Amino acid sequence: MAAGATAALAFLSRESRTRAGGVGGLRAPAPVTMDSFFFGCELSGHTRSFTFKVEEEDDAEHVLALTMLCLTEGAKDECNVIEVVARNHHHQEIAVPVANLKLSCQPMLSLDDFQLQPPVTFRLKSGSGPVRITGRHQIVTVSNDVSEEEESEEEGSEEEEAELCPILPAKKQGARP
């Protein structure tokens, strides 16, 4: 059992070094930050489309995660077809209806984080709305900047790990009188 425990500890030690800063000179992936912002727009007879786009020069990954489409105050009992215009995996523009809302039978639709890559255009294909579209704009940024201070800390922690003694099993104590 002591040999098995030692092997498990060696594995765990190697695993933690991999997560902390790499093994054998390999570096851990760059730090990733994720920001999330509320998104909302309204389509109606006056504003039949809305385009969500981001700056081209931005190196971050942008995702629009839709959560809900709902009819708002002033909506008539008519079919309101909402369509999304985006690009498919071949970078071709494609238009897809995502909802058909009607006040008397389906005034809202939950989309459960339906994720789209910008640019995305929402169109009120039929009906007069108003239809509210809500979700989250998620921005994922990978930081390639590693400061000298962080590098020296990583090197120091690797040296400390090498100096640590292995954990020995506890000795059994004699029976107490």
C-alpha cells in the first residue's frame, strides 16, 4: 500500500506542476479573461432589423448568447416571425427563423444561451412587434503578456518543488497503558 500511495502522490505532484507552470520547461497556457455584458434590442414596425457587430481589429473572441425573445407592451395578437441572419461554417450568409411569437399562445421563448458569432442581424420578418431580444455579449481575451515578475515567481516555485522531501507514512505508536 505504501508503494501505491507513493505512486499516487508522485502522480498528483506531477499533475499539480502541470497545472501550475508546466513540467520539464513546458509553459502553461496564457491567462484567459472573460467579460460578460448584458445585451438587448427591440424590433418593431418602426425598427424592423438590428445588427450586432464588433470591431474587426479586436483580437478577442466575441460570442452573443441569446437568452430570451418576448413580446412587449403594445403587441397585437398576430404572428411575429423573428429571423437571424449570420454566417455559417463556410462563411456564407444564412437567414434562419428562430421564433414565431403570438400574444395569445406563445408570447415569449427561452433560447437557453443560443450562441452566435458576430456580426448577427435580427429581423422582424412578419408582424409589428414590439419584440424584445435579450442575452449576453461574452468577450474572451487571451493575454500573451507575461511579466518578468511572474516568470521569476514560476522559476522559484519550480525550484522549491524540487527541494521538497517526499511524504513518508506515519509511524505506528505503541499501545497506550
